[in-house]
Amino acid sequence: MNMALLRTQTIHNWRDDFPIFANKLNGKNLVYLDTASSAQKPQAVLHALNAAYTDHYANVHRGLYAFSQQQTEQFEKVREKVAHFLHAPENYCVVFTRNTTEAINLVAQSWGRAFLKDGDEIVLSSLEHHANIVPWQLLQKEIKFDIRVAPLNIYGEIDLESLTALLNSKTKLVALNHISNAIGSKLDVEKVRAMIDEHAPHAKFLVDGSQSVVHGPVHLNHFAPDFFVFTGHKLYGPNGVGCLVAPKSLLDSMPPYQGGGDMIERVSFSNTTFQNAPARFEAGTPAISEVIALGAAVDYLQSIGMEKI
């Protein structure tokens, strides 16, 4: 590169985007190494969160006045941002949850309760976060399906040969993490998708993308998971918001997980009907400002470029 050109280019100091790094710890510049647990927040996200509360705060989906309409428009635009960010197929739908844990519990309590039966099998791995273990154990107390566990190889990766051997006509779900939060090993999700299609074609594929959405581009259109989940607070967004991304037709086939608020189409004491997805899984007043701030986090990351990150 021409050195004169190089000298004229502005080098961005990413630390300056994060107000917390203006602080000192023990008299030294702060260094933070726990992003796998929860990420610090850039000013763009903090500004969006504050603006959502101070500029035109109102509840969404239920007001005819300007503030409610503006807030609803911003809230719903985040679904489009998330879908675009993940390169989701057009038939996929974004459901807002509190975090990855709630998203997996939603799948377990809604899809699992409706479609799993005694004698079925689900496949997990020994690399899973407990958020992808315990919800299935809780459901297993009511439905006597089997939980089968794929081991790791010597490199700390899910052993794909062993995983293949676990797949059969009884397999109804394969639920695995995309990147490990503990040791960073990455799953070849496209290869696993092909394995499931060949050996257990009726099984659903759930991918925990809590870490993968942070570390590079994610292309749902390349491996078509039936359920993809992630949490906002690891993605430089606020606490209390995450996403479940899935084909709308699949979500519409699942019963509500919780009741009340905007998930209701019509209510009476004799009968209640429910909205289609995504509304049917978003009971009560959602995390409005947090969702809008999650959209700001997505904008911030895309302005940098996930391929750089």
C-alpha cells in the first residue's frame, strides 16, 4: 500500500465506542476478557436504549396515537434487521424472547410438548451449555423420550462420526451449539444438516448461535436450521432480549408457550383464539426499548462488518 495513502487514512480506535473503557481499574486502563459471558455496550446501543425511553416511549401494537405508532414501527423493524443480519430465508420468522435460555425453553415447552412422545429420541452433545440440557430434562419428566449425547473428539469438537451413529428413525430433534462458549470449538452446521437429512429426515435441527452471531457472518440460508437461537447481551446489545428464528409455518404449528397480552386474537370465557407467529409467542408487554437497542447493536456491527470482526 502507498505509505502516503496509509498515513492519511483514519485508524478507528474501537475502544472509544465503549464508554466503560474510559474507566480505570487499579489505576490502569481497563481490559475486559469476559465477552463470552456478556459483552460491554457501545455508545450507539446506549443511545438507542435511552432514546427509546425519552423520545417517544409508549407500548407497542395497541395504541393509535403517534408515540405508540412510532415505537411499534421501530420495534417491528428490528425483526427485519435480525433476519437480514442472519441471512435468514424469506419464510423464516423472528420471535423476541428474553435470551437464549428462554428461547430454548420455548421450543421445549411448545414444540417438544406438542410433538415429542414416549420412546422418541433427541440428540445433544457433551459440549452443550446447560441451557440446552436442563429444559429437555424437565420435559423428560413428563414425556418419556430418550436423551442421547454425542461425545467430543480429541480436538474438543463434537465427534461427527459418533453423532451420525446416534441418528435414526426415532430421532426427533438434534440440538447443538454452533460455537462453544467454553472452548471455542465450531460446529460444521452445514455438514450436520446433511447428516440429519440423510439419517433422520423427520428430525428438527436446533442451533444455539449465542457465540456464532458474535464471531462472524451467519448464513441461515446455508444450513436451514428449524430453530436458531441467540441472546442480545452477548451481541453488544442490552440485557433481557434474545431471539428465536424459525420457519413461520413451523412456529404456527406450535401451541402458545405463555398466555396474555398481544398473543391473543380474540378472548372470551368460553373460547380464546391466538395470533399467528411471531405474536403468539410474545405474551405481555415485550422488552420494547431493549429490542430497539438490539437493532442498534446489529446496525453497529454491520457498520464494522462481521467479516472483520
